[in-house]
Amino acid sequence: MPTDQMNSPSADDEGSRVAAAPEKNPFLLALGERVRSLRSRRGMTRKAVALAADVSERHLANLEYGEGNASILVLLQVAGALQCSLTELIGDVTTSSPEWLLIRELLEQRDETALRKARIAIGEVLGTGGSNPVANPRVALIGLRGAGKSTLGQMLADDLDYPFVELSREIEKFAGCSISEIQALYGMSAYRRYERRALEEAVQIYPEVVIATPGGLVSDPATFNQLLSYCTTVWLQANPEDHMKRVSAQGDLRPMAASREAMDDLKSILSGRAAFYSKAQLRLDTSAQPLEATFHALRDMVRQQLQLPVA
């Protein structure tokens, strides 16, 4: 048998190698396609992009064909060479079409006031109630656990003669188990779906209502948008010490009140969510005065907002 025939791979060997080759990761393939598309849109050769990004042409070729796993620093360099954001490169939805990109360009570098006006205008165009009418008789209390949403919410509902909905209890009814069990058994994504479903039902059923919302509701933009669109929102604020004291008094030991680390975590959560809570139309400091005086202040501001008589 000739030497070259002996050393050449058989068809079976080739087939085995092809069969053994790992499938390319779908995300990496899509990433490579976006790199090629952006490069074509910019009218740049692969060599030009590689030079601008300070990576080898071979490395860039591997990236474009979904081979290998580029580091975040390489992706940053490639994004810079292609004059796009890293989010555009990795496939953020707001970069998926020319219209998205043009809208993003219009909103970029705008201040909070301009962005709020834009959000409301978009809501009106889409018919999602973005204007948030001043006299919307659905009142939603937002804020961190221990702010007083349940206590003050029930008092306010009684005063207005509105139904009172504790959204956390509605979530548990939908799921058939406790909040902690939902999160432990099914994960946070499932919890967020139950949360949104509970809010949607409350909005549909009650034209007039006081809703006490879970503290983390603002973490889901879609659900929070719905709340802002269909409810008069009130941010109940409290200092961290009161948050911790009230939650512990309710028998909730999760914060571990004596722990310095727990207090640091609570302050961090407050800081991270404050920008979202501040989107509420009204706000009230529940640490500033005793319960009865706090309730009267809440009742008066809500009645004034709803254009109801203030006793």
C-alpha cells in the first residue's frame, strides 16, 4: 500500500472528526454576525478593524465566525474600532433596528426631566396611559419594606372608602405558596411574572383602590411602568434604622437587625432604588412624625391630588 494512502485519513476518520467537533455557541455566532454587520455598515475591512482595535486579524476572524470566547477587554477594543457601544455589539434590544438606534441617539445625554417627558409622550402615543392623570383614583404606595405601606395603606383605604390590596398577598394567592417559597422554588423571574400578573389584575378589577406594593417592584421596568401609568403613586420614605426596626417588629428576621452588614446592605438597597422610587408623584417621610400625624399628612396630600375634599 502506498505511503501517502496509508497516512491519509479515511472517510470514516473524517466523519468522526466532524461528528466530534463541538457545536458553536449560538450567542457567539450571533455576536460574530453583529461584528460583521457593523463592520460592513462602517465600510471597514477586517484588517482595518483589527488594526484600530489592536487585535490580530486572525483573532478578529475567529470572533466573527463564533470561534473562541473573546474577553470583555477585546470586545471593548472592537466596539471602539467600530464606533459603537458595547451594548450594541453584544445585542442589546435597543440596537436591533435603525429606529431603535435613532431613538437612542435622540435620548442620549438628556437630563432626567427631558427623559421623563419623553417617557410620558411615548406612553401617550402607544396608548398605555403614559400621561398618568393627576386624579387617578388608584393609589399605589411604593418604598422599601418597613416604610409603612401596609399600615398606612389600610388606614388610607378606610378613609377614602376604597378597597385595599396588599400586592404581596395577591402574588401568594396566584402562586399558591409564600413569597420566599416562590423565589426559592421557581426563581426571581417567576416571582416577577406573578408580581406583574397581580398588579394587572388589581388595575383591571378596581377603578378605585389603595395598593401596597412590594419593595422590589421598581426593579422590573415593565411592571413599574404599568404602575406609573395607571396609578397615583406615593413614595413612603423612612430612615434605615426605622426600616430595620419595623420589619423586625413584624417578626421578619431576614434583615438580622443587629447586624452591621445587614444595615449596610439595607442602605445600599435604598440608595440603588431611590432613583426609581423618586418617580412617584408624591412622597412622604414616615420617620418624621408619629403614626397618626403621618397618616393625616398622607391623607391630605392624596385627597388634594385626587381633588377630593380635605377634612
